[in-house]
Amino acid sequence: MEQPRRIKIALVGAGMFGGDVHARAYADLQRFGIAGQLARVGLDEHSRELAPVKFDLVAVATRSEKSAQKAAAAFKELTGHEPRTFYGDEPWVDILREFPDLDVMAVATPDHLHTQPILAALEKGVHVLTEKPMCLTIHEADQIIEVARAKNCVVAVDMHKRYDPDHLRIRDDIQNRIGAPLYGTAYLEEPLEVSTSTFKWVESSDPFSYVGPHWTDLIWSYYRSKPVSLTAVGQKKRLIRDGINAYDAVQVRVDFENGMSINFHNNWVTPADFEGPVNQGHEIVGADGKVESDQQYRGFRWWNQGGGTRTSNNHFTREVARPDGSKGYIGYGVDSLTVGLVAICQVKFAKATLESVAHLYPTAEDARITCALVDAAARVRDLNFKYMSEGKGATVTARFGPDGITIVDANRISDGPDAVFEKIYDKPL
């Protein structure tokens, strides 16, 4: 008798996103498979062939034993199955040793800890689903892509903003109506608790590196136009009061080959009594029109005594009651994981190549554009912050071109004309 086709998944990182969206998505896959999710992402042609595939979350790993056990117990409550737990500074090493037949490593660790588990998985021939940003430097991105290609492994990046139904309408319809893009703004503002209590690693990141990738990837998915230059500034006022040496907010302006200029605004100091989980939206002005998309307030609002006014994004994830009392978990937050798993199934079961499935999901090559922006923006931001504090203004920029990435800093002219241009990368995007 033929053995059922099976995908074994390990989840590394079970914090705010890993322990919620990833775990809930894998719970539904474990119970019912992937076929029911495919029409949402336009991949229902694969429903029959993938319907028999079984999905098992075989392991969950976190830094502490307590958090790993908590995540495993929560998964068992949803599915009746309890994954093995791993914990420590590099728990993915133990997982890869204990599960030599692992198919997928889902990486939901803090931003600056993505690269190690991704590379470790790829070296073993294990596919990867990773949270954004894939990594924080362009050099790490190239390394990941090189190993993934050598091993014919999928690296799918969770860029779920692409799958918001409003954004799909913009990509497939509205952008054609408004004409050639001129300029735009994209913003995502996180609550203060994220930077002061939820995450302990904010000093190793910044608001743009953390949530800016959602928007840089979205703009890339709309226009497929590469960046040619950027400038960035950041502010440190609120978190410093709590002894946290991290940026409150960062603003990055990126100019693209097609002539458009987009401003990305991000912070993680929004007060706790703001009416929504986050404040987010974007707008693009074209030569023949404009599109505005508010992802925070979509017309759904309520208030009650003692609760204030609240809004909710029912498109991101929502629970759907089943007759047995359990609840399904759907939304564009899950869709981004679904498309990556479809690609992985095609590679494993249909022997597809990476090139033949690249159109199905946000690839590592796509993520490379965002990694380049994150890398350059961090360097420019820090220099401009330094010069602003010295009264010299925010004069530093980054240039992207066939010769790579160059930091342009006029304040270095005293060291000679050549010192103004610092090459940080010597390959084209």
C-alpha cells in the first residue's frame, strides 16, 4: 500500500507571530490539509493533487523550555497532537539532528536571528518558511539564495501584505487606472508595548527594519521596479526615557527606476489607548489618478462603556466557527504561508525546479530587494542621526546601481573626494 504523502514542519520561534499565526495555520493543516485554503490564493487547480497530503508539526523550538512547552501544549489543545519541544540559543541544530527527514523549517525568531536557522536548514536540504525580513544585510541575502539554489530548496518569505484583498485589487486593477506612479507614502505604526515589553531585542533592530519590509515588498510586487537611491532618518526620544537605546521612529524615502518616490514611515511608540492594534496604510499618486488604502480603519468600528472606541482588521486573520465548536483560522496572514507550502509540495512531490514555482510565492530573490533597502537604510539612518546631533543636517544618501550599493557622505570630503563614496556592495541588484 502506498504511503501517504507527508510534509513535516518544525517551528522555530513561538512568540507574538510564530506562536499565533504560524501555529494556528499549521494546526488547521494538521487537521484538514491544505486544499481548503487554495481557492483563497488562486491556486485551486492544485486542490485535488494536494488534498491527500498530510502535514505534521513535529517540533516547536524557543529560547526557553517554558515557552516551548507552552507552545506545544497550545498546539495539542487545537489538534490533539503535541510536537516535540526544543529550546536554547540554537535549538534548530537539535531539530535538524533529531529529524533528518524534516521537510520545512518555519523561522519566526527575532529579526536579527533569521539567517542562522535558515542557512542551517538549507544546508540539510530542508525548505524554509521565514518571517520578514529574510535577513538584515544584502550579503546574507546572497548567501541564502546561493545555498537555496544549490540545494533546490524553497525559501518562502512571509510577505502577507501582498495577499490583502485590497492590495490585490490595487495590483491587478487600480494601478493601471491611475497611470504611471509619481510618488507615495506607506506607514505602519506599532504600539509602544512592542518595543518596551513584547520584544526584548529592539536595540538590535528598528521600526523600519521590523515592519518596513511589508511595504517595500508590496511596492515591489506592484511595480517590479528596483531602487536607485534612498535617504533615511530616525529619532530617539521616547524609548530613551525608559532606558532603551533604540529608535522610536524611522523615515525612509526610496527612489525607483521607474521614477516614483515612496516615503516609508514606521514607529513603535503608538500609545496603548489607540483604537486599533496598529495604524497602517498607504497611498500612491499616479499621472492619471490616486489610490488610498487605509488598512487600520476599514469602516469596522465599535465602542462600549469602559472599552473606548476600537477597530479591527478582520481581513488579516479571523476565526470561523465550525459545527463541532472548533474554529478555523483564515485570512491573508495565513495565505502567505499557504503559497509557500504549495511551492514546497511541488518541489517535493512533483520534482519541480525553483524556477518553475517562483511565480507562486514571495521568493528569496524578491526578499533580496528589501534586504538591500534595510541594509542601506540602517547605515544611512545612523550616519544622519549622528550628523543631525552635530548640527550638520541629514545629508547622507545611498545609491543603487550596476556597480552595487554606495553610501554617499559629503561630510567626509575633508578626507578627500574619494572618501565621500563608500562602496558597501559591489554587485547589481
